Amino acid sequence: MKEILFVASHRIDRAPGQRFRFEQYFQYLEKNGFKCTLSNIVSADDDQYLYKPGELFRKAEFVRKSHSIRRKNIRELGKYDIIFIFREALMSRSIRYEKQFKASGKPIVFDFDDSIWLSNVSDANKWFSWMKNAEKTASIVALSDVAIAGNQYLADFAKKYNQSVIIIPTTIDTEDYKPLPKIYENNSVTIGWSGSITTIQHFEYAVPFLKKIKEKYGDSVQIGVIGDGNYNNPEIGVQGIPWSHSTEIKDLSEFDIGIMPLPDDEWAKGKCGLKGLQYMALEIPTIMSPVGVNTEIIQDGENGFLANSENEWFEKICLLIENSELRQKLGKAGRQTVIERYSVESQKERYLKLFNDLLRS
């Protein structure tokens, strides 16, 4: 078997970007002749302190450990046939390890799913702001044999530095993501948002129109937030719950309507629509801001809704709240869109062809 070294920050099943960009292809690749080895630098223990204030000694030790892991990767390059880098080799300003990977003569694949060439540090990641060098993304793209972009906006950036760029969307494993039967203990409708502590700021864009929804429908409408267990907004009756891999599909399936509000800025244009695709795969009728790739995923009124202004959001959510048949229709059409264009099944052969072509070139 040929062996691919996947270089990324997080352990398997920990980070959505990794899970939905490449980890879910491991089994298929291994069945087709490619052993997949993930080298991550953030452990479960690191998660306990890394994104919190203080703990400077432990964070300094994390930096030392990260370099040690990457140096080990360099020493062992002889056994790998392809190097696959997701976003960056190290959480630092340097691309020293990317350069060393390149110097080995091994084919380099670079994959990214956000506008990471822009400076965008969330509250949860402020400690890392001094280490970030957004401009290094262009350099990594340039030294790669192939750059994989999650959407056209990202690909347009990458093509400024490398002509070998392909678009592979973020995908859902529709064999895992299957609709669960709804259990209605009352007649309420749940509007849900899923994200993380680093993207909870996007949920705040929904608060103004969700207030109006609560004023109109009262307790017959519930609002759920997954991904930030510390988030609390008594005004709209929301207490967030933490993300859990083991309960992810069950938790999402509590939603009757899924929302993905985004600002119309350069960072958001690079997003790959993951939250919306998760809802759609589970036949949850989905409303997205018409930003970036969302306008390619959603055909307004056919497989979901696009909403821009506060009034549009309010009106389209009201339509779905009051019409269960419309919810069912859009939900089924949304899942079909994912199966056809944004599923593992629809994209897996493209990954296999890419890796085989790299070894033949």
C-alpha cells in the first residue's frame, strides 16, 4: 500500500473541518490502496487549557511539543508517498515544516476550507493571535503540487499563486447522516443553530429576528444552540449545549428548522456551508444567508431558503413554522441536494484519482 501523511492540528473526530474535508474518506482510501496516517499536535489534554486565559507555562510546553511532533514527521518522511497538509503544519508564523516537506520531493497536497489568508481571530483563540501569520497561506499554496479549495472563492485566491487548484466541496457522509423520526411531545417547533465557541458570534446575527419570532409564537417555538455550552440568552430562552461527536446527529435531529446566518464579509465568503449541509442531510429545512457558496447550495424556495434582511429571515421562518408540509418538502429536497453534490459518495472517486495521478506524475 501507498501511505499518505495527513498533517493537521487536531486528533481524529475532533474538528469539523478535518472530519468533513478528509477524515471521512480514510476508510474508502484504505480499501483502495492508500494507508492514511494522521499526525496531529493538539491532544485531548491540550483542549482542557489551550483555548482559555492563563496557563502560560502549559501553553509554552504545547509549543515545544508541537515542534517535536513535526520534527519527527520530517525524520520519517521516507515512509510516506504523499504529504497532505490541512491549513498549516504548525500554529505559528513560520512555514519551515512545509518547506522541509517540499524539500523531500514528496508530492504535497494543501487543503483549506476558510479564508485563512485573512486575519480573523475569535475570542476563544485570542491567545494565538501573536502566533498567526495569515499571509503564509499564499506561500503554502505556492509550494504545493496541488491545492484543494472548498469553494470557488477560495480557489480564486489559490490560483493567484498556483495554477494546479481543484475545488472539492465540504461533504457529508449520508450513510451516517440519515433523518431520524421526529418525536413530538408537544406541538412546538424548534429553530436550531449549530456551530462552535469560535463561531457563536454568527448566531448573534439571528437574535434580532428570533426575538420577533418568540414575541409572535411564544412557547410554541423553541430555540436550540449546539456547540457552545456556555452560551446563554434568557431573552430568547436559549441555553447552549456543548458539541458531542457521540450525540451530534441526535442533537441536530431535534431541530425542525436549521439556520445559518452569516455576515456578508470576506471571511464569511470563504465558508463552505457545513452547518447548512448537516441540516439538509438530515432533512431539516434550512435557511442560510446568501453569502459565498450558500447561494450555490440553496435554490431559494426549492431545497431551502435564502434570507438576507431581518424581515426576510422573520417571514421565511414564519412560513416554515406554520406549514409542516413545506418543512417536509424542503427537507427532502435538501437531502437530495446533499446526496447528489455534497456527499462523500459523490466526491470520493475524485480524491482517489487525485492521489493516483500524483503518484503517476
